[in-house]
Amino acid sequence: MPHDRRKVLVLGGGVAGIAAATALADHGLHVELVEKRPLLGGRASSFVDKATGERVDECQHGTMRCCTNLADLLERLGVHDRICYFDAIAFLDREGRRSAIYGSRLPAPLHTLPSFLRFRSLRLTDKIAIGRAMLAILRAKPHPEQDRIDVATWLQRMRQTERALRRFWRPILVSACNEELERISCAHAFKIFREGFLLHPQAFHFGIPSVPLATLYTEPTVAYLQARDGHVRTQTTIEQLEVEGDRVVGVLLTGGTRLQADYYVSALPFDVLLRVLPEHTTVGEPYWENLRRLEFAPLCGVHLWFDRPIGCPPALAVLDRDTEWIFNKTQNFGLPAERGGYLSVVISASRRFAGMPKEALLAHILTEVRACLPEACRAELVRWQIVRWPRATFSPRPGVEAARPDQQSPIRNLLVAGEWTRTGWPSTMESAARSGYRAAEYVLAQEGRPARLVAPDLPASGLARWFA
């Protein structure tokens, strides 16, 4: 490695850190990635089950075709083929009726209209109200007012029915934004529907990993960086960023080790970043003070292992219950039937379960799963895991866009990445990947080598081009 090769220290091995590290390594910089946990992926990762030694996802994560930068990152790592995309999303209501949203030959934004008209959990009055609101979203131009009003209030103004709220708007938005409708700004809600459902006929296609999340990121990232003379440090905790004037001059690790680089990319959660920066650096500086306005939203994942396979689609959206999604991990991971059934349940915006004992939560979720999937009633639960993330995502409440920071911090050689930074997207893996690429763009610009790394959105097509 040439002695004059510029070095970048990336702090945090989640999706944002991986995106920044791999992009910068591709452009010839010497990259060192530091992560506190033993596996990469951050909140979209896995842990090792002590009982079996297998990797278990912290919580099920999926993607959509509209997530172009996450797809670009997975292509870069050579693992995009580990995502299985489905062109239909299955729904199950409390009465046991199944419906699906799927595409047709109609042009966008009408491509899902035939399946929507057949959606059994909604009545005609609900569908007319939803259609009226979707047209308003499609026609809406970006405006600061959209970040000042919550989507629950907006939907009330749009005269949405109670059933439409409960069986359409809430399931989609709470899952996508990990927050209740009253705490989701219209800016984020509109983004989800425009990019995910209205502008491109394939944007809503739902992607599910066929391997544990840590497997998707850990070994591929380590191999990718090593092939470019980079390095990954896991199980390494950052104690403090050392700042002199307008530059970071070093990073102090637990145990006393000190690392230095020319540039530093923080892909840490915003509360951790504030903690490791010197207080005199952040107090009174609007960029850093705004981070104190950000709030977290919790997420809960429940893993259930049964003594026999359970009939279930790869992903099932559940209506009218606390359980929001059931994923058939046996099918998604291609596990043999003799290993039994493995289901993963997701509960977004899970504040109401924060203080509930795990055994009580298990009993509640197991009752719901068995009500949804009759085969589970005849199966014996042999093992279970509950994972709670009290700080899973940032809360997309009204006014949050003004507090989200740009990737260039006031400290010249410190770039900031993370799904909570200003990307225009809610707290998603797509937002994380975009932030990492944008942080890398800033580094390259300072090096006098500007490059466009952020992948473009899917283009508006069909009739949707008139509105885009």
C-alpha cells in the first residue's frame, strides 16, 4: 500500500457504515471499519443463539424494489441474489379472509388497481376513500407544510373511513415507518406511497433475505474490504473522538488504543455520536443541538420454533392484531422440513409492550399466530426468542426533517452517516445506504475527486410521469 494513500476510519458497521466503507475503498482510499458487535449489519443484523450456534436475526427486515441504493450496495457486495423478491403482498384479516396486492399490465399508478378492487378486507366505500387520498398524494408537490402535519390528521381531513385506516393506512405506514400514524409526518408517509406504490410498477415488489442478515453483510463486507487493502475491527468500542479546532485528530478505543485517519465517517446512532464527541464541541452548535431533538421508536421481534412446518406465505401482513407481520423463515431460508417450522413475528412501534414480561408477550403473540395459522395450533413450540430494540429507528414525527443533519458536519473531516441523517427517506435500510454513499461523496469531494455514488430512484413510468 502506498504510504501517501489517504485513510478513512468508518465508525459503525451497520448498513450506513458498510455503504460508506465499500464505496470509499472502491475509490482507492484505505478504509478501516470499526464495529462494537461481533457481526456487521447494525440494527439490521443477527446474534448467535447460544443454544444452537445459529445466527438469529434481531428482527426481520425486508426491502422493496424502490430501495435502489440498498440494492446497489448488495450488488456491490455480491449478495443481491440472496434477496428473493415477490410481486404480491399477502394480507390476512381477523375474519380469516386473505387478500393480496399484486401488479397487472395497467400502467403506473394503476398497476395494482385490479388487486386493490378485489381486496376482500375493504368495502367499496373504503376503497373510494383510499383512492381519493392516493390521488392527492400523487398530485402533492414537496412542501415544508408536509413535514409539519401528522398523517393521521391529514387522513382525517381526507375523510378516510375507520376501516380504511385500520386495514390499509396503518398496516403499511406503521410497518414502513415504525411509528404510529399520529407520529408520522406527511412528508414521510407521502414518500412511502409515491416511491413504493405509485410511480413505478415494480417498486412495491417485496424482497426477503434468504440468509440471516449478519450473513448478508458480515463475511461479504470483510472480504470486500480486505481485497482492497482495507480492514474490519469487530468487538471494538469507541470511547471518544478527539477534536482539535475544526478537525478530528484521533479516536480513542476502550482499552487505550488510539486510531488516526485523514477522514472520519461516523455511522453511529445519534445519541452515541453525541456521547463520544467532546462536550465543548457540541454545546451551542445548531448542527449538534438539533440531534438532541431526535427521538427513538421501538421495535420488537418474536422468533418461534415449532416441532413441525407451519403453512404460511413467505411474508404475511396481519390486519386487526398486534402482530403485524409473520415471516416463514423455514421457507425463506430453504430449511429442511425435518427441522420443524420457524416463524418470525414483527411488532412495529412496540411501546405498548415495553414493560410486558417476555413470557406474557410470548403467550399473547402465540395466541395471535395460532389464530392466524391453524396449523400452529397442532404444533408444539420447542424454542422461542424475543428481541426488543427500544432505540430501533428514529421517530418520523412532524418537524423532524428540520432536525435531521446533512452528512457534512461542522468538523471538516468528520462526515456523518445513518438512516437518521437527511436523506429524504424514513428510517429504513435504504436511507442508511443513501447516507453512507452521500458521506463518501463528501470525502471524495474534499479530495478533489467528486463522484456520484447515490443511485437514482426508479423512474416514474406510465401515467405517473404526468404527476412526477
